[in-house]
Amino acid sequence: MQMISDIFLNTLYFGNEAYRYLLFFGILILSIILSRIIVWVSENIVKKIIGKTKTKLDDLIIGALDKPAFVAIILAGFYFASFSLQMPEWLYKTYHTIVKIAVIFVLVWALIGLLDVIIVHYLTPLTKKTESDLDDHLIPLLRKLSKISLIVIAIIMILSDLGFNVTSILAGLGLGGLAFALAAQDLLKNLFGGLALITDRPFKLRERIKIGDTEGYVEQIGIRTMQMKTFDDTLISIPNSKVADSTIENVSKRKTIRVKFTLGIACNTPNDKLQKAIKAIEDILNKNKYTDGKATVYFTDFGAYTLDLMIIYYIKDLDRFLPTKHEINLAIKEKLESLGVELPYPTQSVELKK
């Protein structure tokens, strides 16, 4: 029996004895078991210990590294297990290159997770304590650019492991920079447009603005577009370059909104009624709790069919603009009716003489 087992273990299969394959898979199984043990220790011991600390940053970091660490240990098993087998030179290099590429991916995965934890749970709360909202715009850009930078570095490392001459590739990119800039000029315009909006600060996040015929609340300024929530509850994206080149009306910066209109009353209205109507309208406008109390009413013109009153007042609450106009118009109509002042339709009088 011992002889049979010895013969089996020392028999060559595809250039390796059987015991080498058993050793290879044994190392892989051990690495999987070790990774599971480490994850269990992290979940049941480490997290309970750091959960007692005052800061939650360490809990978040451990949570972000759990899965990458699990995969990294298994990759380490693949790396060390390879030494138990005899391989041709080309196969050995290919095997180790694949493992290295996988390690780079896991490393980038872990670093992106760490960056997210630090930016979202540490830097973002700090920006809320500052008076300026510039950092509120920069944090999302920093988050995206840091991820892009890590991915680019990973690609360069992978190309280097695959045998490409990274120096010549970068030199080629330098020579082709002008062509790339021309091809990507819209992207660059939007990027610089976004930076201009952040630095000039014509508006802040969640402020109400108007660009052309589009009005709504600013949700986010990204690398390429600005997102705005319209009054139809629709999220729209406008290229940063277009926003930067447009006339921007920051509605939220208004302390009041002016309302100006002409009200025509009947031409046959006596002067005493006209003066009472003017005084009554001023009282209605100035006593409304949503106006600033600085309304003016003047008899300005003789119209074709009416005596024209120019009415100007200011609404303080932007969110109650239409309801306030509605209330005031109803109150003016009701008061004029009680005074016996007519709001005439256009009419013509024809006088016939014999």
C-alpha cells in the first residue's frame, strides 16, 4: 500500500509529480481558510474593540478594507503556491504577471475605498462647518479626480508589467497632446467652465437660479455638467461651458421681487372715488404680511378707455410669490367693488347728430 501511494505521488503529470499538485492546491485551500479566519476575527473581535473608540473613522476604514484584504490573502496563496510547481519560463512569467495585475486591482480597490471613507465621512462633515461653500463644490470634484488618478496609475503599472515601454507611451501621449486637446476641447471647456463657476461663485448649492428660460435649484457642479432641479421636479444637466458663458440670474439673492402693473378704472370715476381707491389699494398692499410695506400707487395716464393707475409693490417671500399676488388681486377687486369703482371693458360711444 505504501509503495502504491509512493508511486502515485511521484508519478509525473504534465511535467510535475502528483504531490506537487497536492501541495499547490493545499496552499490555496489554506489561504482561503486563513482569509476566512481573518475576516471572522475582523468582524467579531477587531470591530468590537474599535467600536468602543470615540471616533467612527477606524470602524469605516476596517469596513472598507474587509473585502480587499480577503481577496489579497487568496492572491498571496496563488503566488506562493506557484513555487510548488515546475513550469516553463513563459508559463511562469505569465502566471506571475496575472497575479501581479490582480494585486494591482485589489490595491486600487482598497485605496478607492479608503478615499471614499475619508472624503465622505471625514472631509464632507468638515466642509459643512465652514462659512464658504467653495469646499462643498470641490469635494465631489476631488473625489472623482482622485479615483481617476488611481485608475490611471494602475493602468500604467499594468502596462509596465505586460512589457510595454511606459516612457515611450507617455512621450507619445505628449506628442499627441495637441491632437487630444483639439478632440477633447468640449470636455476641457466644460472642465474649466466648472472650475470658473466654483471660483467665481455666482451661486451656491441649493440656491434658486435662472439661466435663459431655465429656472430651478442647483443640485451639483460636476466635472462636465451642472445639475439643476426644475420646478417640474425634473433633474436637468447643463454643460458647464454653457453655464459659464450665460447670463446667470441668482433668484435666491433677491430680498424682494417687484410687482409692477397698470390697473385701468372707468373714465367717469369722480375724483373723490379715485382718491379713495388709490388710498385703499395702498393700504391693501402695505398691510399684507408678505410685502415690504413700501408700495406705491399713482394716477399716471389717461388711457383710451380708462384712467390708468401705476401699481408697484414688493413681495418678500419668494416661495409665496404667486399666492401673494392672488390674495392681493382679489382684495383689490373686492375693495373697488365696495367703493363702486368700475373696472371697464373696452367700449366705444357713438354720438349721432341731426
